[in-house]
Amino acid sequence: MSAQLTAPAAIVLAAGQGTRMRSRIPKVLHPLAGRPMLIHVLDALAEAGVSRLVVVTGHGADAVEATVADRAATARQEPQRGTADAVRVGLQASPADAAELIVTMGDVPLQAPALYAALLEALRRRSAAVALVSANLEEPAGYGRLVRGADGGASAIVEEADADEATRAVREVNVGTYAFDAGWLREAIGRVEASASGEYYLTDLVALAVADGRAVEIVEAPDAADAMGINDRVALAVAEERMRRRINEQHMRNGVTIVEPATTRIDAGVEIGQDARIEPGTTLAGSTVIAQDAVIGPDAHVRDSRIGPRSHVWASVVEESTVAEDVEIGPFAHLRPGAEIGPRCRIGNFAEVKKTKIGAGTQQHHFSYLGDAEVGENVNVGAGSVTANFDGTEKHRTVIEDGASIGVDTMMVAPVTIGEGATTGAGAVVTRDVAPGKTVVGMPARPIEMHRRRSQPAEAGEPGAGQAPVPTGADRNP
Ligand code: UD1
Ligand code: CA
């Protein structure tokens, strides 16, 4: 079968402990730009057209297997007896029809899809048995050194421990990413012998291929820093910075303005529409989607949320919420999970919203809290208003219907409904449902007859907005 007829497969080695991370979390699960580094490796492979993946697990196997469950097959290597042994285990779970096999490691999240594509191309060029990635390092200590043959390909990889002085001086190192002729690999892997330490070195395959009269191609990494594995948290932070820069640049090339990339952190899965503008000090995390023409920041933190067209979120925290179009959020608003904000709303100045749906054109300003509520359209929520949704045991719902006006410092003791167009007076403690169009005042709030026409509400957003009409003397202090 010709190599091009079947899609290539890949084995990703991730059984090692990653001792230098000094972590209780398996190294390959440490996040980079919001997702585990191993997932970045699988993403890059998939983008290069390699989607049949096997991850070899060992240390922290349960957690690693759970993380990749919907993306890759897994194979457990117990005990860990070296990289060749890991590949032998991985081969048992790999598709038998794959004619080409990429082998890489779970700790190289910055390796670009183009590199995997280049490896496969190099493998095909001279029907090599192996193509591998090399990097030229100022300080090659710790890495396997490449020995080049007369044809420019590799003739051997010598591990640091086995290298003589001359070989140690070589600065071209083995990165640990390879493409193999799968048929040859399946046969040759059994010929790898244990090293003095009892480990089986994958790198021994290079000399075996040469002995078989097969070529070993070398692809030089365009950027050594992207090709190298992450071994400790210092390297993790460097990789994070590189990854963030790459993500920011991608969005800018797609038509998003990022005013100050150095202070803007955008996770790998975030989508941003054209002509959106990201202001300084902003974090967009998780599966956030920002629509076109939205302005986010300065100083916004948005996680797992959707922000609609032309909306503006600044100096605020938005989590697991949705915001429709033309909305203003902030400064100093906190949308907690389950907030659904309708078009043209204004939510700001110390406003907190949780598990609450708010209709179009509603205004909520000035240190107030809406939780477990359903709020209609064009409602005005006055300063200091609060839904008392928790009775100590259970959460209850508050319903505020269209056009209601909630006076400053209104306490809504749930479960309670405030009817369409109803008004609550300043300081009202609403314990019973308010009928549509009625006005209630006091503690506990009770209906009053109004002796003047209801005036136009104050300019929306002013502290006086939603203030109670003054009850007549007869109604006062009943
Ligand atoms: C390996 C290469 C070396 C290369 C270096 C690049 C070998 C023998 N040497 O050395 O030439 O320069 O990577 O980083 O391959 N793993 C398993 N099971 C095992 C052992 C390792 O899954 O039994 C995984 C580890 O999780 C890790 C990777 O393989 O992701 C590399 O293993 P490691 O022991 O770190 O190899 P190095 O000594 O760094
Ligand atoms: Ca290593």
C-alpha cells in the first residue's frame, strides 16, 4: 500500500513523571493559554491532518486519559522502561493500516502544525525510514546529539550519558519528534536493545535504520524555542508568553484591534469577531465568544461567556453569562454564572447579577444584586435594590415584569412577583406579590393610592431614578 493512501497516525508519549515540575499534577496537564499542554499537541497534530491519535500514559494515567478521552485512544505503559518501550506500547493501540506514524511528546505544545507536515514530506522524499526534528542549541546539555552521515541525514543519535567529549560538543540535538515508515517501525521496534541503565531508547532506531540501508531525514526546527519540551515551571512561563503572543497576533491578523497586546490575555479557544476592540488589561478566558464591533476592556475579565455586537464591557468580571447587543456592562459589574442580559441594557457601578434573565432596555445601576430572578424589559432597578433569594435553606425566584420601577433600596423577598408597570417605594421590603400598575411602600410593603399622576421616571441611571412617589399622609405610618 502506498504511503499516501492512508491517513497518518500519531503516538504522543506522555507517561513520564515530569519530576522537575515539582507538581502533583501530571506535567502534560499543566495549562497553557487555558488548556492542558497535551491538548495543544493534539490540536497541532489534527491541524496538520493527523487525527488518529494514541496517547501513551503512565504517571497520572487516570487524569491524562480523562483529559484526552474524546480526542485520542490511549495505551498504558507500566512500568516506564524508556521511549522505545513507550512507542511499542503505543503501536498496539495504533491503526494497523497507517503507513506513516508520527511520534512526539506531550510536553511540546508550541510545535506548529507546519512542522508535522514538513516531517511527513521529508519522510516521503527519499522513502526514508525515519524523519526527525533537530534544533541547534547554545546549551545542548541533557539532549541527545545528532551525528550526521555523508548524505546529510542522521547516522546516529547519541544520548548525553553515552556521548564522548567530541559528541558532547555537538550543538545540534534531537528534539524528540519523528515521522516513521510505520511498517518498518513495527518490525524494527523489537530490535531495540536495553541500554546499560535498562532503558529502551527510541533514538537507537536511527542507527538501526542506517544499518538497514534506509535514509534518516533531518528537518531543522525553524524556531528551537518552539520545538523544545517544557520541563519546569520557568519554561512553562516562557511558553505561556510565546503562546499568548501567537494567539494575539492571530486575532489581530483576523481584524481584531488589540490596543496593548502585552497586557491582553486571550485563551486558545476564544473567538472574536471583526472590528472588535480589546482594551488593555483584559483577559478573555475559556470558550468565550466576542461578537463583532464589541469593545472589551480596559480591565475586563470575561470567562466562558458570549458578548454581543457593539456591547461594551469594562472594569468588570463576566463568568458563564450571555450579553446581547448594544449593552453597557461596568464599570465594576459582576455577572456570575447564568446571567442573561438583553439588548440595550445598562448594568454597572457595583451591580451583581446571578442566574438572572434581564429583558431589553433594562437598567441596573448603583450597587444592587439580582439573583435567581427574571426581569422584564425597560425595568429600572434603583440604587441599592436587592433580591433576597435565599431563606437560609433554599433559593427562591423573583419576577419583575416589564416596565416596573424598583425604588432605591428595595428588598425583594423571594418568592415574589412585581407586576408589569408596578412601582416600589424607596426602602420598600416587598414580601408579597405586587399587582400590575400598583405602587407599594414600607416594611412590609403594602399598596397605596397615588394622589398625583405618576411622573416621568427620572433620567435612567441617575441615583434618583426609580425613587418612590411620596405617599399621602393617610397612607403614612398606618
Ligand atoms: C529524549 C530523547 C533525546 C532528546 C530528548 C528531547 C530518548 C532516549 N532520548 O530524552 O534524544 O534529546 O528526549 O527532549 O528518547 N516517556 C514515556 N515513557 C517512558 C519514558 C519516557 O512515555 O518510559 C515520555 C516522557 O513522558 C517524555 C518523553 O517520553 O514526554 C521523553 O522522555 P524523557 O525520559 O524525558 O527523555 P529524555 O531523556 O529527555
Ligand atoms: Ca525530557
